[in-house]
Amino acid sequence: MRQSETRTLRNREVNTRLKTLFKKAVGASDAETTAMVEGAFDKAASKGVIHPNQAARKKSRLTKAIVRAAAAPAKPVKAKATKSTRKTAKK
């Protein structure tokens, strides 16, 4: 296997992991998870998987998303429509 192919596979795995961590951190909204994700971005940048500016941009967007999620009120849960309400709505 060529060296470039090995690196491509490893980089793809790391990028996928970073995306997953980002989504989980936005959902969790706690400082410990955020710090862990920011460390993962820094490590990926130091290894050359992503550009350092991209790591900084992602960390900034993560912080903004967490602040936005903390400030936003909880979404109300919508009641699920039953068959009888669907029939009356169509008429």
C-alpha cells in the first residue's frame, strides 16, 4: 500500500472523528467536553491532518454554538398527530 493511501485513510478517520466530536460537544454543552474537543482539533492540526487555521476556526465556531445553545430556550415538544386529527385536518 502506498504511503499516500495510508495517510489518506488515517486522515479520513480523524476528520470523521472530529466531526462527530464537534456534534457531540454542541449537544453536551459542558466545559469538559469542549476542552477535549478543542484538544482534538489542536492535535489534528499539529499532526498535519487539518490546517492550523481550520482548527482555530472550528474551535471558534464550537464556542459560538455552545453559547448560542445555552442562551436559547428549550424547544417545546410537539404533540404527535393521531389518525383522527389527521382525518379532520384533511376535510
